[in-house]
Amino acid sequence: MISILTAFTMDMILGDPYWFPHPVRIIGIFVTSMEKLIRKVFMYPKGLKLGGVILALSTVFITFATVALTLHYSKKVHTYLFWGINIIFLWTSIAPKTLKVESIKVYKALKENDISNARILLSYIVGRDTTSLNDSEIAKAAVETVAENTSDGVIAPLIYMFLGGAPLALAYKAINTLDSMVGYKNEKYMHLGWASAKLDDIANYIPARITGILIIMSSAILGLDTQRSFLILKRDHLKHSSPNAGYPEAATAGALNIQLGGANYYHGKLVDKPTIGDDTKEISHEDIKKVNSLMYTSAFLTLMIFLVISILVK
């Protein structure tokens, strides 16, 4: 628990420095190399699906084993070395500050009415086309990204590190990375990315639902619309293509009294999505700050719950 708290504090101070050799980058290089190899070996849909299973399982297993063995042998060298490496691994598995920093850049651009720059900054953190979005649509995209990643980038890795330490936390990050790289439902990745997408759905199933509850609790602490947060979560949590992302997004939409989702362009193609929440008020750049407050409050609640559990079980 001390390691987890130290790692979270490090993230609050340092975030993810660009110069640091982040494990996710190494995982990404492995996934890219394996994809090239699999596509050479397997030419047809069934083969690609099998190759995708191999890709997903090998990436997760190698990540878990590498972290576990590194910690095992570092402990044999010196306890302090073990603690240091363990904390660094834990630190790299969470990303609240990076989420805040990148989304607040969009907030500041919108506040200064610099729509062109806001679109560019937003394009770094979302998958949709941003070139024609207006200020409200830009704010909505930023809110959706922070809300969804409150689960994927903060609460889920915290849960996994509490249950299984750094090896399990980074194994989860490997699953997350696989999904972001190959877990698409387009023609290129429909077969190769099937296993990665399913694995990500399974890994996020419980954390996403816990995150939804934490956002409701956080809305009460922050003086936001707690009742609406609960009602919209209950009503709209299935209005998302992902079986998990609807929970944090619906809870956020209710807490902020805004409407998320709807049609967007991805790679030049219009994708129609159901709306989440009610169109009570127009989304503004201030909602980006509010969703970041929800994210951090949810994280602090998670840490407090884990701290209480760790004290009680001793």
C-alpha cells in the first residue's frame, strides 16, 4: 500500500515524462513486431483470428513474467532496489496527471477562443476527426475521453495493482495497449484484433462498473448532481458500443447535466452513436475542469478504500 501511495504521488508530481522509457512503449514495439510476423504467417481470416489470440496471450504473459522476474531478482540484490523498481513499475501503470494535463491544454485553448489550436490539441487524445468540431463538440470529446479513461487509465490499474502488485497492473496495461493498437472492428483488425478487444472487455468489466459508482460518490463530494448521476448511469449505461465505457460516461453525463455521445466522424466516416445523458445544458470548456475533478476524487476515494482494507486485513 505504501508503494501504491508513493507511485500515485509520483504521478501527481511528474506525470509521464516524455523522456522516460515507459513500459507501454516497449509493449507497443512488441505488438507491432508480432503483428508483422503474424500477418506473414497467417493470410486468411481464421488464421488471423488464431494469430490474434497468440498475440494477445503472449503480450500479456511476457509483460507479467518480465515484471515479476525483474522484481524477484532485484529483491535478491537489495531490498531498496526492489522497492525502487516496484514503485517505478506502479507509477508507469497509472495516468491521471497525463489525462489532466492533455485535457486542460484543450480547456485553455477553448477559454482563449483559439478553436484551431483546441482542435489540434484534442486530436492528440481522441480517435475522432477534429478538424470541423465547434467549441462545444471539442469540449464534449475531451470530457468523454477523461470520463472513459478514469476507468481505463486510473481506477482499473489501481484495482489491479492492489490485487496483484506491479506484475498484474502492467499486465492490465498490456491488455489496454493491445486494445488501443489492434482492437478495432474495421476490416484491417476485425480478425487479428478480436481476441485483444474481448480480453480488454473482460479486464475492464468490473473496474468500469466500480468507476461508475465512484463517480456518483465523487459528484456528492464535489457538490455536483449526484441524483442525476445515478439516474443517468442506471438508464444509459448500455448506450455505448463498448460494454464498459458507458458506465463512467453515463455517471459523468448525469453529474454534469450534459449529453455525451452522438454522431462523430472517424477517419472520414460518419459513425452514429446513441446519446448518453440529457441535453439539459450546452457543454462548455468548464466541464473539462469538472470531469478532471471527478477523476481525481474517484482516484482518492479508491486509495482511501484500499488503505482501509489493507489496515483491516492486517
